[in-house]
Amino acid sequence: MVNAEGVFAVFDITTRREPPWSAAELARLLGPAAEPHDCAVSVTWTINGLDPDTGLDRDMFLPGEWEEWRENARSEPHEIHVSVSAKGASTVAPLIAAGREAAALLAAYERGKIDVAGARHLIRAGMAHLLAGLPESDWLEVKGGPYLLGAQGAAGTRNAVELAQDVARFANGDCDAILLVGFKEKKDGKTSRLDRLAPVPLDAIDPDQHRSVIDARVVPPVDGLLVEQIGMGNGQGLLLISVPPQPREMQPYLVHGAVVGDKNEGTFFSIVRRRGEASIPTSAAQIHAYIVAGKAFLQGGATGQGNQAGS
């Protein structure tokens, strides 16, 4: 858009009801998309073409009517207008780049905050850098370097077990989750947050190789597992591993192999889980409880079948 005030990159969306943030809060959330291009974001929204805060004269309302109108208006469709402007002298190209990234970031915030679906959207769109600042969580983990599955001997085995355990932690959870290789993290107090992109060589993140290792070491197979390579140019990229929620009756997912001290124990198995950004161990008592429950179920099923056959 070009007018007497300058040149702007603009886009509009319509929400079904009032958004979960104020216009100022949304401008702050979208700011990280524009700042690298030396641009700024401003946001306004209207209801039926009127700005609810400045487009109406409150003196026209009788006592209590304004508050009633404003409350009813919250369920009305809202037209959100986002404008991106250059902070200084600029060409059109940075404005368009900033506008596209702000639009992608707004789509990721569609449900009020960036969730796993929004994060996948940004990664696949080549805008994973907009995830910087997010905390690792039940559904998100990043790894700065590749797993180096091609390493010889014990190192290769250790890396394969590590990959399998990282995937199994999510499989033993209860939410849709992603593991992203090629993103550095940093500590913010006790919280690990995504820091910056660190693309790795594409030949170190071959999707078929990673999928084969996961299938070979995680028992039972992870249903709906998706391993994607996201190219970033110059032979570099990211690896995106998606682990959808698994059936409760198939948990816990086991990892064939374990790292005990400095040794790789190929005949061992491990059960790993995730709570927030941290891993928590599965105790011997819990494993025993799983076995007892399974045996009781099988015996009950066999008894039930016998009774049914006898009747």
C-alpha cells in the first residue's frame, strides 16, 4: 500500500470472534518477524467496519448500553488489519519479506499461542527462525547438531539409541509432538528456550536413515511417525520428526539398547518418558506393574473366552 505517509506491506484476516489479544499485544507478538528486516508492525481491527475503541462516540449511548454493546460485539467477526513499515529508508523487498513473515507468524498464532500445528507450519514454510524464544515443552524439543548415525562402532550405537530414546519419550506422552534437529537452545533460568537456527549438512539428516533407526530400535513401531528434511539452501537444512499421539494401550514404548555409564548395552532395553522439557525415569516398580497388569488382562481374557465357549 502506498499513500501520503509512505509505503507499507499490509495484510488482513477475519476472525470468527474477538481475538485473544489486544491490537497492541498482537503487534508485539508479530514484531520479531519484522525486526530483522528493520521494520515495525502496527495492528488495528474493526467490527462491521468500526474500530470498537475509537470509531464510536460513547456519548451516544445511554448508561450501561456501551458496555452491553461491547460485550455483544466480542462474539462478532473481527477484521484484523496488519501494517508493516520500514523504520528508515528502505526498498520494497524488505517490506514484502517482513510482511510475509508476519503473516506466517500470525497464522501460527491462530489458536491464541504457537502450538505444535503452528510450529510445523512455520518450519515447513522455511520460517523456523520465528520459533526463537519458545520454551522446550511436552511437545517440542530441539537439537543443535545431527545424531551422526553414520559414526563407526560404539559412537554410532550411542547416537542411534539417543535418537530412539528422544522419539520414544514423545511416544510415551499424550500429545502431538515434534523433534527439530538444527536449532540451538539456551538456558533461561531453569527453562530451555529455542535460541537460533543452526542448519546442518543435508547428508547428515537423511530421513530414510533416521526412520530406519527409529523403526529398528523403538518397540512397538511408532504409528504415524513422519520424518522430513527441510532444505535451507547451500546444502544445509533441518530435520523435522513428528510423533503423533500414540494409543494408550500400546504404551509404554521400549527402546532396544541402553547407555549405562560409558557403555552401550545392546541386550538391555529402556523406557523413557517426558515431563515438560525434562526426561523422567521409569522405575522397576512401574515396569513390574505394567507386566502384572498385562498378565492379569491376558488371564482375564482367556478365562472370559473359556466361559463364553462353555456357555
